[in-house]
Amino acid sequence: MNINIQELSNKKLLKDLKAKKIILGFYAMMIIILVTCAIIITINKGAKVFIFMPFVFIFFLFRSGRDYMKTKTEIKRRNL
């Protein structure tokens, strides 16, 4: 669902920022967990396909970070 952040009210914009911050933290936490598991599995059993899983979530992390920064920029523009 594409939402134009310029059309959101101040209250909804702040609520949207909070949700995006939680999602960004979730993706960062998932990457840390997956990298840790990949390192442990590689040490114990050798290289497996699982070591490439963190790369899938890096795309989502960058995309989520970009959306978070757009919302934060709009909040600064509105002086909230």
C-alpha cells in the first residue's frame, strides 16, 4: 500500500514513524541473529546454503531504512 506521506496528518505521521522504527529494528535484529547462526553453523558443519540467508534480509533493511528516513525528513520539514 503506497501512502503519500505529505498527505498524512501530523498524528498519523508520528504514528507511522514509530511503526517504521519498530520494523527497522526487527530487520536489523533478524540480520544479527542470522549472521550469528550462519557463523556458528559454518564453524561446526562447514559452509551451507544457510550462510546466504542474511543477504535476503539486507535488502529489506535498506528498503525499510529508506522509508524511515523519508518519514523522518517529512517530520523535520513540518517542524514536529
